[in-house]
Amino acid sequence: LRRRAIALHDSPCIRWIDDSLPRLRSVARLGETFALIVVAGVWTHLDEGERRESMRTMASLLSPAGILVLSVRQGPAPAGRRTFPVASHETAASAESRGLEKVLDVEAQSLQPANRAAGVKWNWLAFRRAEPRR
């Protein structure tokens, strides 16, 4: 996917990095934080331990005012793909354990007709750093 995206969006304004969850080692080595992290269509392909570690990694990479956006697939898994059941509330609890608060939880139909017919839906979740309690 990355190679195809590079071909479509070749720009000196984009830094393409070959990396993967749960650790994002190459990204972490940059020593930067990010205002927006988007994880779309990935979460169900990580097992429970990988999701916990991924949340820890992403929380550490999020800037103080940053937003983390995740999509969580609900419905039958695609045949032949490594997938694990995951619930939105599990994802929210994991984020909260890392000092993030949920600011959005929206359910959407799949854009792909075959997925819609199979009953696939997506929960789109967004998180930000929790305000300190007074």
C-alpha cells in the first residue's frame, strides 16, 4: 500500500516511512510527536497484546494537543486474513489507561458493497490527552 501511495502522491512535503505497529520503531527513533495519528483498517489485524502495545506506542507519539483516530471493524472477518475480534469499549479502555480520553465514537456502514451486505460496520473512535483532574 505504501508503494502505491508513494506513486500516487510523490511530494517532497511527505516523508514516507516503512514501519508497523505495535512498536513503530522507525517512527519512534525520529524523536518527534504528532498532532494527528490515524489508524484505519488495522486494529482488527492485531491481537490483544499487540493492541495494548500499539496503544502505548501511539500515546507516547501523540503531541500534548494531538488527536488519535482509530477505526474498529465490527462484523465477519475477511476469509484468509489474520483478524481478531475487538470491541470499541476495549479500545477505549486501553486508550484511557494511557491517559487519553474518548472524544468521538461514531458507527458507520462499510463503504464496500460486499462488506455492507455481510453486515460489516466500523466504529470510528477519536482520543486526546485527558485534562488533568482538579
